[in-house]
Amino acid sequence: MARAERKGEDMSETTTQVRERATGDADLLRAMLEIRFFEDHCHELFAAGLLRGATHLGQGQEAVSVGFCRALGEGDTMTCTYRGHAATLAMGAPIDRAFGEMLGRQGGLCDGKGGSMHLTDVSVGALGAFGVVGAHLPISVGAAFAAKYRRSGAVNVCFFGDGATNIGAFHESLNFASIMKLPLIFVCENNLYGEYSPLAKTTPIERLADRAASYGMHGERIDGNEVQEVLETARRLVSRAREGGGPALVEAMTYRQKGHARSDPGAYRPPGELEEWLERDPLTLLEARMLSSGSTREELESLRTQVKEEVDAALARAQSWPEPPAGARFEDVLAA
């Protein structure tokens, strides 16, 4: 799979490597482990004062991003929220360059100018993470409209949280996508909280997927922590969209194991809730599936160790890169 050349490719061993979208259990586990170790490092880096700006982590939600992004092919695209590390990495963005962006280093995905909330790698179809809640839904509509207009066969996947389902752009986007039968999958990562507010206090319905019916759109709710269920759903709906079946709304039930942002201890959660969801960690569920299918604990531990070493090495490379020169702040800036 040829991809567009990236800036600063001499700084990264992984820059020119394109991950095949393999979907075996071991491949899916590897992808989720990469994301988990990446975000664990980001948590540590933020605590050490090495990450500038807000940082929103999504440990516990990896299966949604991996399952859907692995169902996409060459030319397909994705948009996501400011909690978008997992989706960007799942699309194939190099881990070292993602770390470089987090650290504000030259050679980062956006040369260190976007940071945590704006990870972007157009060369792998990751059109961007967006800091304003729901602002990217119309962007996904535009990408899907362009694909239909050009008859490219491309599909767009749009990730967003449950909080975004109450803003105007959500309803406008679903309405237009349905009217135009766009090749677009709206994926709501329902982690039960819109920032610090539980869903029941902000939304009058319990099943967000039911909102699809208002727009004559296919909608369904799935277990967002079971990566194989996510993958099977994604394959079916991506194929449907590619064949002209129009958009769909998927509500993937999941849970973020950390607070909304690094400044949030999550004290508003009822006692025992976090512990219950930790038992349904998507990595734990997939590992249990693999053990029941013949994998050994030694094999799983070996994979975990290997991935951890690779992610550690990616971070070390990124930390060795320089910060952008002062003059770079005037580059890539548009003025009217």
C-alpha cells in the first residue's frame, strides 16, 4: 500500500512502514496493546510536565477504534474527537511520530504544532482530531459527500462521544447524510459520561442508537469492549455503505478508565462502577478469548513484552528529536 510521503521521514524508523489491516486475534491484541502502552506513557509524560495543553486519554475504549479502523481499506478516511489517540494510531499513524507530536517535537505528525488534541495523518486517512465537541461530524459528511461525488468507493468513519449527540451539528449531519445516502458510519463511543455529567442527566433517552430512526437511518447498539463484535459490525456496515446502502449510526458501549482529562480524578463515579468495567477491559476480554482458542499465557505475555519494548523505543526516538525552530511558528499558517 503506497502512502503519501510524510515530512521528516528521516527522523522515524516507522515512517515509511504501512501496517496491513490484519484482523486475527493476535493482530487485534497487538494493535490495542500499542494504543494502551502509548496512552499509559502519555499519562506519565503529562504528570512529569512534558506534555503541553490538555490531554484526554481513552484507556478502556481501544476496541472501538481498532475494530472499526481495521475494517477500512485504502482510500477510506476517519475523523475523531480530541480523545483521538487510539483512532489515529489504529488507522496506521507511526507511534514515534505520534509521540513526537504529543511532545511538540519536529518530526511529529504535525511537526509538533497540534499536540494531543489535533493528531492528524492524512497519509493514512486520519483526517484529524477536533477539539470542539462534534465539530468534525460535518467534516465527515464532507468527506463522504466527496467520495460519493467522485465515485471513489471510499467510506468515512466518524468517531464521537455520547455528549456530541446533543448538539446541532450531530442532527444536521445525520439528516444530510441520510438524505444524500452518503457512505458514512457514525460511531458513538458511549462511555456513559459527557465530560463529568452522566448520560441520564443530559439526555432524555437511554439508547442513543434509537436516534437513527428519526432520520430513516440504520442504527444499532453493540458491545464496544468486544473487539471481534466491533470488527464484524464494522465490516458489515462499511460494505453496506460502500455498495450504496447509505449511512449508519452505531452506539458502541464502552468505558474510559481515566478521568475526562488529566486534571479530572473521576470522583463523580459511583462506588464500584470503575471496578466493574475494569473486569470488562477489552484487552482482558480478547486475551480470554485467545486462551480459550488455544493460545498460551506465555505467548500472550511474550506479545505484551514485545509490544511494550517497541512502544518504549518509539518514545525514546521521539524524545531525541529537536523542538521546532522558532521560525516554524510562521509556517503552515493561513492568513486572509
